Amino acid sequence: MIDIKTSTRLDGIGEYYFSQKLREIDELNKQGKNIINLGIGSPDLPPHPEVIKTLQEESAKTNVHAYQNYKGSPILRKAIADWYNKWYGVELNPDTEILPLIGSKEGIMHICMTYFENGVGVLVPNPGYPTYSSAIKLSGATPVYYELKEENSYFPDFKKLGELINENAAANPIKGIFVNYPQMPTGQLPTKDFFEELVVFAKSKNILVIHDNPYSFILNEAPMSLLSIEGAKDVVIELNSLSKSQNMAGWRVGMLVGAKQRIDEVIRFKSNMDSGMFLPVQLAAAKALSLGKDWYDSVNTVYRKRREKVFELLDLLKCEYSKKQVGMFVWAKIHSNYKDGFAVSDDVLYNANVFVTPGGIFGSAGENYVRVSLCTTEEKFVESIKRVKEFLAIKMAANV
């Protein structure tokens, strides 16, 4: 085998945590462990039947299999505009202010490659989605972490953000900030006051705000977009997705919305990376976006019942958590008997055959936490509770 070195842009970029962990779980399953995976936020519920029907009918047509418009189907862009107007109260021009994506995760990379480069710093939440940091590093820029603390309701401290900007002014001048509300992994809801303060701050510091907004419909009766704030389009671009709200994670449909100038800038990069999305998927996505409140209510009824079981599981592990958090996870502080969230995760995995996510994968501020996904059946949560009870009983007996 000849020695081919990877590019320096991969320095410091490891394999995604869940990619590695799923292989380990597969090996444990081959040993007969039958692991219950409560780690990943991949919806196990199907999309609405009408969405699947639309995909089937459109795929059967003979004229839908060609390359598509780089900016997406006008039908999908109109559906996104209508969806934003109905649920967020945000007016978007479907021709100029919307860019459909093959999943919002690719949008994170597109944004980083469009705006960031060597010698630039980008503010990243800690705890937060690990892909933000990876995409920033791949662009050549430097992630600069700002801590989110429970005592501050997981909102950033704007004074400290200003200090970070000043500290990095020479070596890595800050050009952007990633925010994500409802926040993942903490489940913190946004407030209008916070969003308004964020827009004012970004304008005063001349930085781009990238708001990642895929969780706004899950266990939340009042979805919000950062673009609903007056003047936000001057400094904000927003990512959104059908993965969680419409149970379409594997379909890979997302969107980037913002001012025309931002869309035009990002498409310069994106148009060199793909050749558009399969038209029947776009038309099915448009159907999904037209669904009414009864759809979101039905999904949330399921998640609400599951969340009660997660609370029961976390109580067994003596974890602390807020019942006000939203999204498809529960974020919980671990008991002092454990060193960190990794220790809890390993203990439960290897001794109870249940996997929960250690909070430390989301940053140093998450080390004393775990995250539990709602994306499995109620029956599996009941079985998880049973397994953990049995494991804890054995552990207690051994310590007597």
C-alpha cells in the first residue's frame, strides 16, 4: 500500500462520534447484547401518508428524472415561503430568499466554505452540535467557543461574547456566530427578547449570525424564527429542516433562508457541489410543508408520552433535568457518583444494554450531562427502564 497522506484540512477532524459508536453497538449486538439505542435523534415515525403517496405518484412519471434547478423547484420554494409565513410570521420571497438544501447539515458546510477561511474566527456554542466546529475547521477558520450555562438558561452572555471578539481581534477576527434555538442538546427555548438582543449585538459587531432551527416544532407550541425579528435579514441566515418536524430525516430535505445577497453568495459554492435534488422528493416535501396543526399535534402526542418514560429512566439514574425543555431529546445533569457523562453512558451500555449519549461529545460544558433521545418506541423505553432497574439492583446488592 503506497503512502498517501491526507490533506492538512483534516488535521484535528475525527470521525463523527455516532459513526464510531454505532459500529461498537453493532459489535455488541453480534454478541447477542440486543442494545437499546437511546442516543441518536433519528425519527422512527414515518412521514404523513400523503407525503409518501406524493413521492410514489411523482416518481412514477417519466419526466421527473433529469437534473434539477440548482435553486430548487419553484413549487418547493413557494411551499417553504408559505410555511415560514404561516408558522413563523416571516415573509420570504420564494424566488430570491430561499435555497433548498439536501439536508440542512450540508448547509452548515456551504455557509462555512462561503464565508470563512484561514485567519478568521467563528463563535460556536459549548455545548453545541459538533458539526459546527468540524465545518469551520474544514473551511480553514478557527472555532472560538462560548459557554452556555444552566444558570443563564443556556443563553449566551453578551458581555463575554464581546470580550471573546476583542481577544481574537488580532489573531482570528470574529466573522460569524452559530446559534441554535430551540437549543441542542439542552432543549432551551428562545425568547423574543433574546433574539432581539442577538440581532442588535451582531449589527454592532458586524458579524454574521447562522441560526440552526430544526427543532422548533417538537414539543413546542410556539415555533419561532430568528428572522421574525425586525432587521434580522441584515445579519442573519437561518437553516431549517424537514428531518425532525416532518419525520423525513432520511429524505435529506432542508433549507437556507435569508436576504437575497446571502442566498446568491452561498449558491456560488453550492452549485459546484451538487446538481439539485430529485424532483419527486421536492414535491413530496412541498406536500409535507402544507400539513396543518393536527400533524404536529399528533407527532408531539407521541413524543410527550415517550418523554414521561425518559423522565422515569433518568430518575432511576438520579439525574436532574428541566421538564420545560423541548425538542426530541432530554438533557440531564448526572449524579455525583459518576465522574462524567461518559462514565454514565458506559456503565448503562455495558451493564444494562442501553445506550444514552454522553454530554461531553457536545463540548466541555456538557461533560457532567447525558442526553436521551425520544426516537424509539414506548415499549423500548419500558424495556430500558426494566433493564436499568435490574442493573441498579445488582449493583446495590454488590455494594452492600
